[in-house]
Amino acid sequence: MKSSVILCFLLLCLSAASAQKRPLAITFQKAEKQGLTIGKLDSIYKSAVDTNPEKAVFVSPEEQKKLISAYTTLLQDLGKYLHENNFKWEHPTKCFNRIYFQPNGKIDYFLYNFIQKPGDLHPISDEKRAAFDELLNAFVKNYQFKLNAPVKFAQCSPVTYAD
């Protein structure tokens, strides 16, 4: 009986640990509500690039060129994935991303916010936001960034999504 209880406890711990490790794609606001503040994440993940070389992971021009190439590929792969899953933007859509990577290139967190201003001619519907969120979560779950690093790192950028 005692060994059964211990086994159940270990299985629960393992499943909880694996659930915590799954990548998460979420808006900045929802992340903050879950305690995933930029400050907290940035204390764990080093900046991919920075004007201060001591704060950056990719310092040399060659490393930065590889980073830009890998990051561009990630965004292109996401666009292809959305297209393959019949997601249509219908209009160019501005967004800001901050992506947190493991050293092996797996994604831990993909934080984003759509950039919209009051009076935008093409606001993003709640349905489109939900569909994007669902597809983005499925995409990051298995995505392998094309560049490794010695430490956990983060990269951010504005992006304009379009069909």
C-alpha cells in the first residue's frame, strides 16, 4: 500500500513537471496575470542581442547574422503553418513578439501582443485572436529554432503578419 501511494505521488510530480515544461504562447497581459512578468522571464533568459556585449548571447557579427537568419526562418515557418491550417489574416496585422528559448532552441514562451490603435480600419476579431492563439500554441509545441546557445535566451521584434 505504501509503495502504491509513493508511486502515485511520483507519477503526479512527473506529470506536473512535464506540464510546466510545455511551451506556452500567450499575450503579454495573460502571461502577467499568470505571474510570467517580463522582468521575471528576463532574469532567467539572457538577451539574444544587446548593445552591451556582456548582456548578449550572440555577440559577433557572424553570430548575429545566424540569429537573424534563424529568427526570420521561424517567422516564415509560422506563416507557412498558419497558411497550411487555413488561417487567413485578410489584412496586414502588426504584432510584437518576445520569444524565450531553451539553449537547444526549443521554445519555452512565445509572448505576443497585436498592435492596434483606436479607430483601426481592420480590428482583429475575438474569433481570429482565439484561432491564432490555438494555432500558435500548436506551432511552438514542436518547433525547433535553427540556432543553439550556451544559455537560455530571448529575442523580440515587431512583425507584420500577412497572407
